[in-house]
Amino acid sequence: MLGVSSVSVIEDQMVLTFSDVQSGSDFVQVVFGQMAESAVNVDMISLIPDQSASYSLALTTSNQYYPQLMQLLGSLRGRFPQVKFGISDGYAKVIAAGEEMKSQPGVAAAVITAVRQSGVDIQMITTSETDISLLVQSVHADTVKSALEG
């Protein structure tokens, strides 16, 4: 595929979501600080402002960190009672990588088109100069991998 030289899959991913986070609060600093202290490795991160003075935060991590996250969420509930949070699992991260992405326009468009043509919904996307990470339901990971390799 255009600009993609390898495709890999990381299984057993979960998504943590936080909503109604007040702008100007130290919530994000506290969350990531406590995750670091608990040795939780975080991957895809999305911070989204809404129409009011608040925002939502979503991030992915491995299912192996579930016990640490439950403890962390308990402490956050006491400190930030207005924040709503959720955990959902059953996801995989599919990574399309290639050095050509640095200078090749249209790679993200080709990747997203291939995934949509395979009939799979993308739950989250993050990028860097050389890779595009797509979060999909685990049951569709092989379909997405095949679509990107084809």
C-alpha cells in the first residue's frame, strides 16, 4: 500500500475515557503522574475540548494494567468527583508503518479508505511521522491487517 511497508497488530488493548474534565484543572497532570507511579504504560492519547469549559480525554493501554487502573480510578473519583470515566476492552491496535510516510502525502487517506472498504469501524487514530495506529475491535484486527497488506 502507498507509503506502508509493514503492518503489525497489538492485541489485548483497552480504552479509558474521561469526560466533563474542567479546563484549567490539574486532572491530566494527576492522571499521567499516577499512571507513571503505578508503572502503567499508556499508548494512544486523545484530548478533545467540548463546547463548554471542559474537555474529554481518551487513552489506550494494555489489559494487563486493569488492577492498577481500578485503584487509580478510585483515587481519582475522590479528587475529581465531577469527572465521568469508563473502561472498555476488546480492542487491538493495528499499526501501519513506513519511512515513506515522511514525504508521501495521502498515506492516511489510503489507510483509512482501505479499512473502511473492509467494513471495519475505526475507534481511534494516532499518527507519527512514520506510522498510523488504528484502534479497532479485536475481532476485526486480522481483517484490517489484511486490508492494509493487500
